[in-house]
Amino acid sequence: MEAGIVGLPNVGKSTLFNALTAAGALSANYPFATIEPNVGVVPVPDPRLATIRELIESQKIVPAALRLVDIAGLVRGASKGEGLGNRFLSHIREVDAIVQVVRCFEKAVGGEDITHVEGSVDPIRDIKTVESELILADLQTLEAGLGKAERAARGKEPGAAARAAVIKSLLPFMEEGVTARKYEPKNAEEGAALRSLGLITTKPVLYVANVDEDDPMGEGPLSQRVREHAAAEGSVVVPVCAKIESELSELGEEDKREMLKDMGMDEPALNMLARGAYELLGLQSFYTAGPKEIRAWTIPVGTRAPQAAGVIHTDFERGFIRVEVYAVGDLVELKSEKAIKDAGRMRIEGKEYVMRDADVCHFLFNV
């Protein structure tokens, strides 16, 4: 699961990325890694892990993780190579979701001016600027791919005719300034063709409203405009004060709790961001629990048991026999796996079982 953090200059993108990665690095219970200077892995907060550990003794817990890429700053004209445009576009094509940081504060703490690249603060204009550049980049992809798809279709290559048809439909659609997310394929074949094109604007978007210190819940007019825009397109908004999160990331747990209380916050906003990205991608967690570790594993909603087993190890999927499974709620209620079995709540499921969120699993396989 990988999300790319994007935004115009001076919106707080790098401050947010640094706060996220610092928070992960300082977490005592969760592993963290910096893979490259602009790539970090942060945990997806999940209180169910601690709940399981209270009832099943284990050496450690390992949460699901979100891989974050701090993508080179975008400026108007990026699709034509302006600024770091080519680098930006190559990186953003690789991620699963886009986290766009939008400036929703007028001035920095103490009244210090932070100049906006466009000369004024307007979050919807900024969203449209980024969106326009991504649409233009996708149009270039479509224009370059049409001839190739038509040649492949004449050669009877499987799927090529549908790919050419989708490109021809998408070009006038997107030339009107509409993202590929809003294009509705006519059938399953067109849907597969659309996915094969790898268009940037098919990726889901989570908006981060970077807010003032005195408005950590994002209730001000600028944030409300972002909420209205996101609601209209079915996206998600998380209000974050990157300055507060940066300060929180440097504190120990006790000081962090005290600062959160002073700010009227239940948890760091970065927790909501990690969970929001997880939900945006249509993901859920299942767990394995034993004396060495209790671990959350990430799967798309709708995954069947053998494929879930394959997330742990490919041999588990190849030799899948069955899975013994129960819910975290069963453990909370009955207090032990033995009691769950005795109560007949330990289910035996086969290859057609569709995994549920919060399943605790023991996979049986034979290779």
C-alpha cells in the first residue's frame, strides 16, 4: 500500500511528510523504516492489536503499514516538464493513491507570511491546478497510446480493440477537464482496458487540509470549501495542522498526551490520515497471533481465504487447505482461543471463504 504526497510549493507538504516519518520512527510499539530520502513506512494505528495482545501473550505486535512517497513539488506546467515535472510524473504513476496537501491557513504562527506560489491562498484553485496537470499528463499518455493500441487491434492482440475504444472515448471526455475516475466503462472488458492504461487520474485522492494552529479540527471557511469539493467527488478530507503534528512527533508519549489534551484533540491527526488512506484504497486487516508476534495483514475488501494466506507467504496460497478463523470480538467476549473453540465459535472455512475485517486466522496448508 503506497500513497504519494503531492502539493504546490509552500503548502506544508514536506513538513507533513517529515512529521509522519518522525512519528513512526519514535513509536515504541511499531516498526518504522526510511527506505530512501523521500520514502518512509509508517504504521496504520489499530487498537485491535493491543486488544489481542491483552488476551494472547506475544513478544511483539506488528501493525499494517503505509508506504509514503514525498513526491517532488508540482508547479503549473509540470505536464510540459516545468520545474521537476518529469520526475514528479514518473513517481506519481507508481503509487496506489494520491494524498494532496492543500493550504488552508493564511499565515504561519506569529503572523509570519509564507508566500503562496500563486500569490494568494485559495485551496480549490490549488486542487484544480494539480488536477489539471494530472489530466494533461494523462492526455499525453492517451495520445501516445492510441496508435499503438490501434496497431495491436489490427493484429488481433487480445484486449487491444477494447483498449483502443476506451482511449477514443476518453480523449474527448478528458479534454473537457474531467478526470478518468469519472469515466464509467460500458462493460467489464472496457473496465479492464481502462485499468491497463495506468492513468494517474484513476487513482483515488485523499485531501489533507493543512490548517492553522487555532483551527486543528479544520472548521474554518477554507477547510469547509475543501470538504464541499471532496464530498462532491466522493473523496476524503483529513484536517491536519502540520506544525502541530511536527511538534507532537518530537515528544514522548506522556508529553504528547498532555499536548493533545491542551489542543482538545483525542489523537494525532496523522493517525486519521493513515487510517483514511487505508480506507480510501478499500483495504481491511486480518490478524495472525502467536507467541512470537501478533501481526496485522493488509488485503483488499472481498479477498478470499487462499489469497489472504498468500499475503503471508506464497506457499500458503499454493498449498492452502483450510483456515481456522474467529473474530477479534469473539476473543474479547470469551477471553481465550480455547474458550472460543469450546463455544463452537472457531470456524473452519475453505477456499471460497471471503475474508472479513478483524478476522484472526490460523491457516493450514500443505506444499
